Amino acid sequence: MTPVTRIIPVALVATVVALLAWPVTALALNPNHQCIYCHQVHNLMPPENLTENLCLTCHGPGGISTLKATVHANKVGSKMPPFRISCMDCHDSHSNRVNHLGGTNIKLVGINVDGTGVARLYTPASGTREVVFESRGTDVGAPSLHSFADSDEDNDGYYDGVCETCHTLVGRHNNYSDSAHNTGKTCTLQCHLHTTGFNRR
Amino acid sequence: MIPVLSRRLGSRRRYPVCALAVLLCCAAMPANAAQSPVVPATVQAPVRIAAMPGDRLLVSDNTLQAIIVIDRKTLSVERTIPVGGRPVAVVWAEGRIFVGNETLGQVQIYSPDGRLTGNFGAPGSIGLPNALAYDDQTYEVLVLDALEKVVKVFTIEGQFLRLLTQPGALANPTAMSFDRTARRVLVSDFGTLAGSIFSRPKPVVHQLDLAGTEVAKIDGTGTGTFVRPQGLALDAAGRLYVVDSYDSRIYVFDAAGAPLGNLGGFGGDPGQLSLPLDILDSPKDKTLYVTDHGNGRIAAFPEWVTP
């Protein structure tokens, strides 16, 4: 082993120990999520099948966060094809990513699907698509542009709102046509709450 | 993407099959279905569980936004009580059902037949009513507010009396149980998530006296035990059961706080759990009932038996 290759693992260990002992929120991370929240010391990565539960230990019922959430899945009795969109299908737990328009998404929406770092989503029926979510919508005093479903307000021919980009069967705000249904509003405030899996009760 | 989605949907396809198998199993042996999860048909997202006289179980269901009354012997749903929001905590006290309603931010009081008869404070006054306990000697209701991170004490009529714990005493409390024998309050606490791992408070179960003084505690991470502790239960032998929502296990401790072992583990098969949130010991059948939130069912395990 050369001196350089000997140094690398030592440096890696030293860095991990230093970050755990004196944690700082890296610029690339969501300031509300420090490493240690999810990465235990002797179990650095949660098992794949526990990732959703890990999020829900805080954001689910009985958890300590006030930002409550439930996974996006069929409502009981739904006639839609079965689907189940988990936390990390939409959210990147590490950072708010730049979107394809050059802006920065909020609420950790959009994941790095192709290594470019640009916010995109795998969709159930439309392949990989761009997602833009820069505003929480007009009900909370934010712009309608680039909110949940702005019905292509920027007229670039792409329905890339966080609600629109996957939908193809819902009748309103699909990813291929305009819709006048509460366009630009805050979908999750009263009707399609994250706590009900976005299903309208 | 297609392989990823297919894999995900494939794994989910197992759940209906498992649920059907479990239903058939339960139909064959409806009572004392120890170690076989039980699936009351209308439970979707169970959170907390409490005992009710007449061999009944009370379960709060976050998705149904209701309290479900279950006959423990037949495992059938006797009544569903809509509560107008997402219920978390539930406890039975003096002929009434007390419900911590997270949406409304208050504690509601229901009659056994489901009529709303009162509430604690104004809406929003209890930010996250995560747990309730009842002291039947003092007729006091204890409310754990996970937002303010304190335990509040009320009369059974809803009059605020005092704080059992002062702000800052608990780091991130989540659930609570009352030990009637020792007259202690047990509080599970995530610990402090931020800060150095060498100095920050660990996950812990606090044991408090009725003055709020900590008389004992059980540490989690670091002794190879729980990480995100939720519901707590004690059996007649004084063993403490701690539900860990992180790794879907039930950690068992003896009366002195020494670890004995664990039950469960992540999964959807019988004997496995996914995001369990609460536990209730039933001395009659020596069975532990667990709200298996992620699997949408109530799971049953036999009490711990020392090998």
C-alpha cells in the first residue's frame, strides 16, 4: 500500500468522526436535517426497506415534527390503478435541487435521477420528467408561477408542477393539458393534504 | 424506472396476500391469536391503543380519523367513532373516552356510545397531543404535548392543574404510560437529534414520580437498544416493553431496567412489524397488542417468557 492509499481511509475515518463529534450543517444539506437524524453511528445507512419508516418516525403520527405526512397511495375504494409513491420518490432528503429552468426547488422536491443533479422525478406512466416547485401557491401569499399546478403559466409547453408532472389519469392538472381547477393555489392547504396522502377526504 | 417501480409494486403485492392469510388465520382461531397479527377489517392506520372495560380495545386511527372500539375476544369492530380530525392519543377514564386530536390541537371527551361531551382547552392549545394517561387515584389526566415537550396535568373535567415536567426537562418526548403500582409516569423520548453524538441526550425512557422528578431512566442507542422509542407497556411481572418505531421492534427490559431481548422486526409477515407506534399489555390473556401502523393492523404477541 502506497503512502497515499494509506492516508485516504484514515482521512475518511477522521472526517466522519469529526462530522459526528462537531456536526455542522453542510451547505448541500437541508438545514433542518442534520446527518445524525437519519444516519446512526454504527448503522450509517438505514436499510432500504426502512427509509420510509425512518422519515415517518418524525413526520408520521406520534412523531415529533409538526410537518406531518402520509405516503401517496390509492384511497380506499379508488378505481385508479394501484400506486404507492413513497417519501423519497418525490423528496431528496439531502438538498433542494436546481430545476431544469435554473431555479431552485423548495421542500426538497425533485431527486437526482440521472446524476446531473437536476430535480426530476420518475413517474408511474410518463418516464422521467422535470419537476419545478418554487412556490407554495397563492393561498399562502406566494406566486402562482411554479407552484403545485400552475397549468404551464410560463408557456414553455411543459406541465412540470409537482402535482402535474406525474398525473395522467386524474381529470384535472394532468401532465399534458391545461386545467382551470384552482390553478396556482396551495393544493395541500385544505383539500389535498399531505396527511391524507393528498387524497381528498 | 420501470424496473424500480415494478420492484416496488412487486413487494407491495405481497401485502394483500399476507393480509388474506392472516385473516384466514384469525378466522380459524379468533381468540388468543398470540404471535399472529390480527386484522380488524376497518383498521387502516392505527396509532395508539388503550384498554376499555368489557374486554375491549380502543384504537386511534389516523387515516380513518376515528377511534375504533374492538372486542378483544372476537377481534371484531364494535364501533367506529369519528373525531373530526387526526386522533393520536386515546385513554379510557371513568366511563369516558379521552382523545388527543392532533388536527384540532386539543383533547376531546367522548361517551362510550360516541357522543362528544367536552374538550380540554381551546383548539390549538395542545400542539401535539401525543399521549394520554389516567391516574385513577387522583382522578387526573396526564397529557403529553410533544410540541411544547412537556407533560400537563388536568382534572378529569379538563381543568389545567400544573406541569408535571418543566420545559427543557424532556428533549423530544413522544409517548407515555402510567405505572399504577409504582405510581410512576413513563415517558419515551427520542433524545436530542442535533449536536455532537458524544454529548447530546440519547433516546431514553424516563421514569418520573408524580412530582415530575426523574427516579430512573433506560438509555437507548449506545446499549444496542431502541432508537426512536414510542409506546410503552408494563406487564404484571414488571417487565417494560418499549416499541421502537425505527427498527420495528419491541425491546423488553426487566423490572430493574436490564435488557432481556426483543420481539418483532421489520416486515409484513406474521410476527413482523412496520412502524409500530404503541403497545398494550392484556394481563387476562398475557398478550401484547401492538399498533402496527405501517401494515395497517393490530399485531398480537405473547408476553415475554425468559428462556
